[in-house]
Amino acid sequence: MSEEQENSQENHPIEPENNEIPPSEPIKSTPIVPPPFQQPPPFGQFGGGMGQQDLPNGTISLVLGILSIPACCCYGVLGLIFGIIAWALGAADVKKYALNPTGYTLSSYKNAKAGKVCGIIGTILSALYFVAIIAVIAIYGFAVIKDPDFMREMMQNR
């Protein structure tokens, strides 16, 4: 055989005699598999994340601010202490967030802001309660000083 005869068969594919297209096999594809789970980078190494941190005292100021409101009933002293601390910590964290808003999370900013507001409310309520107690003690104290029998009469009327 000559080379032309051998190549002629290779260049011209054999067509079916009945002009039907042979059935093709379905395309086999592998299912799409999601990439494996990746652990977040350790703290301080901002590999793929946004690099935002929580404000350092946001949660503490929120807890102390919330505690300062009912603590105002403890003669105003505990409420004043908790409220002033919450107010100071919350104000410091709000300033930190204002200087670098992209470095801290929004939720920690909201916690710090809420702690500051609760601290203000707790401080005001505690101060009012403390002043009211001082006023009551002063009024009854002056009454006892003016009339020593006043206290005896108060005790007998009960």
C-alpha cells in the first residue's frame, strides 16, 4: 500500500450509512466540591480578614452602666461608682473608635456607646438619690437638734 491510501482513510472519517448521528455518551463531570474549611488567622495576624478588633472596654462599660441603674438604690453610692466608671470607660472607647473607625468593630462601638449612656443615667439617678437621702437626714437631724423630744414622739407614733 502506498502512503496516500493509508492517509486517505485517516483524513476522511467513516460516515454511517443511514445518515444518523451516533448517540453520544453523556458528559461525565465531577460534582462541585466547596473548598475545605479554613481557620481564621490568629489574633494580630490579619491574613485575609478585615483586621477589626473589639474595643477593649466596650463590654465592661456596658455591664457597669447597666448595673449602675439598679445600684442607685444602694444609697446612691454603688450606683455612683459603677456609673462614673462606665461613663469614663465608654467615653474613652468612643474616642478610640472616632480616631480609627476601620480598626474596630461596629458592635463593640455600640456597646461602648450604650455603656456610656447607661453610665450617665445611672450616675444622675444615683446622685439624685444620694442628695435626697442627705436632705432627709439633714431635715430630721435639725429637727432632733432643735427638739430632743421629737425623736421620742416619732418612735411612739409608730
